[in-house]
Amino acid sequence: MNSKIERLKDELKKAIIGQEEMVEGLIIGLLTDGHILVEGVPGLAKTSTINALSKALNLDFKRVQFTPDLLPTDIIGAEIYDPQNSSFKIKKGPLFTNLLLADEINRAPSKVQSALLEAMQERQVTIGDESFKLDEPFLVMATQNPIEQEGVYRLPEAQLDRFMMKLVVGHNSENDELEIMRRASTRTFETPNAIIDIDDLKSLKDDLERVHIDEELERYIIKLISATREPNNLIRFGASPRASIDLHRASRAKAFIRGNSFVTPSDIGFVIHNVLRHRVVLSYEAQAKGVKSDEVISKILKSVPIP
């Protein structure tokens, strides 16, 4: 494993117990400039993990608590009239940052989702007649609670497709929960130190570019994505070409984190559920039977021969 990645993980362990898959998923997003959606019931340290990551990075960080009454101008900014100069000036919103935590993103109405969509895809924001490029890196890490029903808006498919990965967070093991309970009651959680800055991040991304992926594995990725689009009584809509790109990038990042200079089929298998689970739209029949998207992805993974 790269020494800087190892140090980053060690810093995060000061504030986070367990949840290794979530931590690794967030690091993959950081290395590949991919937006990450984190889903889980309350109390699983989703927000705490993203907060801890922001503290370990010497980057600009902002958090927005999404609510049903949120307006697009609350996140992108607005033109403000200045009576002293009899003119309008631009007041930039919290989107102008490196790392944005969109907490409980599914509580925001469609107008806010549309405003966020431009920022996520184009890396720019339009205020009035002007467009502003966002600083690099720009990364959205969003959380959502799957059990809330009141005051919740379903994320549009176009918005979901902009997220590189959807991480589903489960409960900790009993031993991890015991450690969490002890640390919380004695207030012995530590604050991570800032150990990675923009130059370090650029260096890590340069190293990642040198990770090799064989053409056969690239074709394997295309076959996996194509399999989601074939006639199937469980799938209504398959994954978009953006899924192929994200699976390619995530697989290389996974290999890099493991300390390998090349991608293996195992690297693809490790990340495919996170990359596809929010992009595969299940049929009404599958939903009626209680079939989960992860189950369908596992079937596809088994049906496509490994090169």
C-alpha cells in the first residue's frame, strides 16, 4: 500500500472505528475525482467519516445540511444588490469549495438537485449571467438515510448517474461497537491531523495514472456493463457508458490502494457493486419479489467469463 494512503487511513482510525469499506470508497473517490453517495441508517458514522476525511486533508471543506425548504441560491450563491454602489455583486455559496458534504441529500427538492447536477458534472456554477469554474479538486460526498419517508425527495436517475459509487454502510461488528461505546463514553476519540495537501493529492493521482490495466480486462468491463442492458426480466434499465468509465477508474484506484501496479479481475470484483448498484434500475417484477440490485449484479458477475 502507498505510504501516504496508509498514513491517511491511520489518521482516520483516530476518529472512526471499523467501516473500512466506506473509508476505502471515499479514498477511491478522492483519487479519481469521483462523487460518492453514502447510504445507511442513522448512527453509522457516515457524516463523521466524511468530516474526519476533511480534517486529514489540507483542503477547503464545507458542509450543507439539506432540508425540504433549501433553495438553489443557498448552495450556489446569488447576485446581491449593493445600494452603496447601485450595482449587483456576486455572493458565492458553499459549492465553492474542494470537498462538499451534502448531508441527507435526498431531503432537497428537485430545483436544488438540478443546481447541484451542473456543479457535479460540469465542475462549474452559473449565477445570473455568469459561469464560474469550481476549484480543483471538487468532490461531492453525499449521505442519505434509506428509511426516512417524510420530507424526502427521490434522487433523479440523471443525478444518481453522476455519483461514481454508492456505498451502503452496515452496522459495525460487536467488537467495533464495544470500542465505539468505550471511546464515546470516555471521550477519547481524537481529531485527525491534516497530512495530505493539494500537492500530495496531485502526486498520488500521478502515481495512479501509472497503474496498468490490460486490454482484455478493459473488454471484460465492457462486457459486464453490456450485460446489464441485455433483455432481462429483472432489469428495466441497464447502466450508462458513464458506468464503464467509473468501473475502469475505480478498479485502477483499488489496485493502487492495494499496492499493485496493475489491475486484476479481483479489483474489478471488489468495486463493481459500489459502481453499479445505483445505476441498474430493477424491473417492477424484481421489486415485487424483493430482489436487490446487488443480487442482480452478482449474477451478472458470475455469468460473464473472467479473462
